[in-house]
Amino acid sequence: GSKAIVQFQGWNLPAQRVRISNKDEEPGVTSIAVGKGRRASNRVPFALDTLPESRDAEPNNTASAAQKIKLPVIINGRIHKPGDWDVFSFTGSKGDEVVAHVQARSLGSPMDSMLKITDSAGKTLAINDDHEDKGAGLITHHADSMINFKLPADGTYLIHLGDTQNNGGLDCGYRLRIGPSQPDFALRVTPSGISARAGATIPITVYALRKDGFTDSINLKLAGAPAGFSLSGARIPAGKDKLTLTMTMPYTPSREPVMLNMVGTSVINRRSVSRRAVPAEDMMQAFLYRHLVTAENWMVVASKRGQWSPPWKLDKPGLLTLTPGKTAIVRLTGNRAFGASQLQLELKTPPSGVSIGKITHGARGAFSFELKIDPAKARPGDTGNLMISAFIMRANKGKDGKKRPPRRQSMGFLPAVPFKIQQQ
């Protein structure tokens, strides 16, 4: 909500300073540039927050010269030269939970930070070099540091910040947040672009990027979506970082791509908090590292309806409780007959001990199926969504007219079935 004057450094800049207004921005990382139109510079990351802002005050590179701070605070500073350490002191009480979080590499700084917390006598209490940030996109080196620490006693504590590669200079800027934990979350939804037949039910995956110890469940919904779109299994269970659910497409094809928005809502400190699910692609680099690379918009196309687009719906879309050693029944309805008596089902990445049993077919595409829960393998407390693909086996003849092994024809996915395994 405030205005700020930002100084730029570089080459061929139309100006060195620019006044920016953050009136309509949310806390987080945005991007800014100097100049307009064809003369605009490249855009650079710019972080915003609601906490008090401060600067590091040199000399503060030893415990005896530590800069005194009052929590919570965000300190904007830099490692001025190789070997430089910035030290900050604060007082706290026993049991206080303090989070120290560096943003440097994630904001374009070459700094490879190292954080350390000591007591007033110099004893090291906590230390961190690299903290993985799953929302960092294509950044391959998670060089920013983070410490979540509970103070063992009343007294004065010191936070030491340096560069592990002994770098320093004007470019080695950082942004250090120190204060009580601020539980929060961000969301990513994949894939960022979808093309599916009208009426089809398709799997999508939502990642919960949990911050500062946030563990509660998150309810998902489509915000302002055109009629016909619906989600099933749209609740990320407490403590889960990833959930695969399903989205059903409208039964009428769309003439052009539709932009969808997904919102996740939870309660943090007795206050309802909503966050937009940012569209992303799950990409792999060097056959090992995976990155959630964000896109600007979540675009969806409902193409021409195929011969097999059965619009099944769960009779009871709520949470299904599974008991080890017992059988649960799932019922679905359809609105037309399509030869469902041939239907077969398969669990995708099933939870341990859960399998599909007998399938019973009804009229006009309706059917039910059993879920068996093996008490020797099931894990009580396990929760999430059951993802079930449907298919039929079709007769298969070669060009010579001879019979070949039956051919499997996919019927897509059923709506996701939310489940929880309880004690036997």
C-alpha cells in the first residue's frame, strides 16, 4: 500500500530511479522495470511484505558490534566485501519461536547465504546453509537459508549472516526476515494448459507450498468458472504437500479456450485465508531435479465430445471412510446407457492395502464397485483421493481377419473419491 523510490543499476537504462506504487499488490514477489514501452529495462524481482522494513547498519560484522533489532523486522542489506558477516542481536523469551529467512538468490542476488543463531556467549544453537524452496521455479541451487528455532531461555540472541562462497560486493544483496512464524501457503496447479473432450473427467495435481509450519487442510474450488466445470476430491488433507484430484469438463464443447481460476482456502490464526493456485508445469532437469515452472494463465479447452464421454457422478461425493478388514461400496450414476456392462476399473497409485473388488452394473450407465481393505497392509490415518481409470476390452481382428488379443480402450477417469482409512 505504500510508495517507494527504487534505484536501478545497469547499462543503457532510461533512468536510474523510479517511483513505484504497491497499492494493488499482495505480499510476495512481483516484478518491476524502469522505463516504458520499447525503452523499458528487463524486469527484476521485487519483494513486498507487511512487516516493518529496515536496513543493515555497518559496522555490524562482529558480535560486539551487532546491530540491535526489534522483532518482527525485515532487514535489507548486502555483504559488502568477501569475508563480511552481518550480525544482529535481539532479546527473546523462553519458548518463543523465531524464524530467520533469507531471500537473496531467489531475488536474483549471487549471494549464497549462511545463517547461524548463537546465544550471547557465542554458542551455536542453529545453523543453515541451503533451504529448498519448491516455489522457486527454475532456480537449480536453493542457496537461500532459513532457520525455525524455539528459544531455550530468556536472554539475548545473535543472528549471523554471511556468504558460504566468500563472495561480496554491490551485487550481493539480501532480504532477511526475522520474527515469529507466519504460517501461510501458496498453491501450484498442473498442468497449466488442458485440452480434453467435452464431458470427460481428467486428473489434475495441486501442490501446497506450506510456509512456517502451516499444516492445516486446504479447500479448493473453481472461482467464476463457466457452467459445467466441476471438481471432485477438492480438499488437500492436513500435512499433505501434493494432491491429485479430478476436474469434469462441460458436456458442451467450447469454441475457444477458457481461462480458469482455482482458489484454496484455509484458516490461519482463526482467520480465513484464500490463495490463488498459480498454473505451472512439472518439469524435470538433468533426469533428477523437478521444478514447478509457473505460467501466467490456466487455459482449458473442451473439444468435441467423443463416442465415449460418460458423465458419471458420485452418489455420495463426501469423504469415504475405509475400515481395514471390511468392504466399502462406491456408487455412481450416469444419464445414458453406453454398454457399461463391459466396464472395468483400475486404481492408479493406490494407497497400501486398498484394491477394487466386484463391479455391479445398473441401468443407463449407473454402476457400483467394491473397495477391499487388507488389514495386513492398510495404513490407518492414510488419507487423500482414490484415482480410478475406466476401460473396456474390445475385440481385435487383424487385416487378415484373424483374432488378436483384445484391445484395451480407455474410458477416462471416474470422479476422484476422497478417502480416509480408520482404525480397525
